[in-house]
Amino acid sequence: MRIALVGFMGCGKTSIGGILASRLALPFVDLDGEIEASSGTTIAEIFSRQGESGFRAIEERCLAALAGRQGPFVLACGGGVVLSPANRAVLRKDFAAIWIDVPFSELKKRLAGEREQRPLLESDDYEDRAKKLFLARKQLYETTAQFTVRWEQGESPEASALKIIEMLENARH
Ligand code: S3P
């Protein structure tokens, strides 16, 4: 099975994805990591040199390449992956896509301490910008993902990963 985790910045895709992959004994792939490896530079550099549209083009290419990769793996996507209709189609067709649904009140707290490395949150009014992005994307996560895992107050990444495994097992029976 190929699992893709989607959701807003700060929802825990990378940490949950790593745990999920090790529990399922599958390779773990981070889409932002692939983008950086394939372009030989950082996400922040890509945004500053090529703008968001340049970044989105590379993101789309990397996701398409991963969709063609053989065998199962767990993929953690960047928060904006669902903006592209092509990416949404790939996620629906080639992956079991899981939305990690974390309320904005919690994301806001997490993002306050995790802004560096996230070019979209660079400005001082980052909270308003994040809220707007969140509201605009929520429906895209919901309609792209085959499954939704709702984060509960105090839930650790480990607990979220276990919830996902249980949900996938239930879906198979
Ligand atoms: C983005 C999220 C980031 C990264 C890039 C753009 C977004 O990934 O792909 O900065 O548009 O939400 P994370 O969701 O892992 O922070």
C-alpha cells in the first residue's frame, strides 16, 4: 500500500509519517525532502529564487515521479500539495491519502515555534495569512483524502500513527 499524508503545515505529517512507516516496516519519503534533493537546494531558496509558482512546478514533478515508483511506501506531503488539480488526481488514484485534521487553534500554537523553513509564514502577519490559507485549503484536504484522522487534544504523533493503522485495518475488512 502507498500511503500519503496530507494536511496543513504543522499538522504532524512528517513525524506521524516516520512513525507510521517504521510500524508498517515501509520506506518513508518526505516530499519536501525529495524536492530539496532533486533540486540540490532548500525549499526556502526555491521560494526566494523561483517564487511559489516555481516551487509548485517542482512539487508537481516530484509527486508524479514518486507515483511512478515501484512498491509501497509512506509519503509525507507538503501542506500545499493539494492546490494542484494534477496532484489531487495523483493522490486519489495512486495513494491511500489520509488527511491529518488538526484544528486551527492548535496549528497556530505549533506554527508560532516552527516558522523558519516555511517561506509562506515569513511575514509578521503570519497568523492571519495562515488562517486564510487554512480556510482556503480545508475543503481540498477533505475532498482529496480517502481517509481523515482527527487529532484529539493531547494526542502524540505515536498515538496518531496507531489510529491510522487501526483505521486502515478496519477499512480492509
Ligand atoms: C507549504 C508547506 C511546506 C512546504 C512549503 C509550502 C504549504 O511543507 O512544502 O513551504 O504551501 O503549505 P509542510 O506542510 O511540511 O510545512
